[in-house]
Amino acid sequence: MKDVTDMQQAVKIYKALGEPTRLKIAFLLKEESDQCCSVLSEKLNSVAISTLSHHLKQMAESGLLTFRKEGTFIYYSLDVEVAKKYAPYLMT
């Protein structure tokens, strides 16, 4: 049986990716990492910045995204190792 911590993280990641916009965000960040909210918003067209920010926070809390702060901007990237382990579909 899998480690309980692994299972808990898997559940968080699957919940995060269960929302179509978040899955799109994951694919966008797989293709081009280190993106800020405004750039992702342009690529997603119909998603408000506040909604996008909420999605990114959920994904970061699940462990699927890493981020760095630079001034007032936050740049997000897909954590490739986590994606390979828990969501290999993203990596195909």
C-alpha cells in the first residue's frame, strides 16, 4: 500500500487538475514555464485575473506548481518531478 502522505498529495493534485481551466494552466506551464498571472490570463482569454489567481494558488498548494516572487509579480512553473510522479498524463 502507498504511503499516506503520497496518497494525500495525489488527492490534492487530482482535485486541482479536475477543473478544466487548471488542467489548461498545467499544460500551458508545461510548454513554457516561469509565467506570471497576466501572461497566463492573455493565453486563456476568458479567465478573469482574480479567478486565475485563485486557480494558481490551488495548484501551488497541491504541490503541482512552484513559484518565485519578483517585485509585485509572481512567476509560476510546473513542478515537473511532481507532475511525472502524480500526473504523468501532463507529461505526454
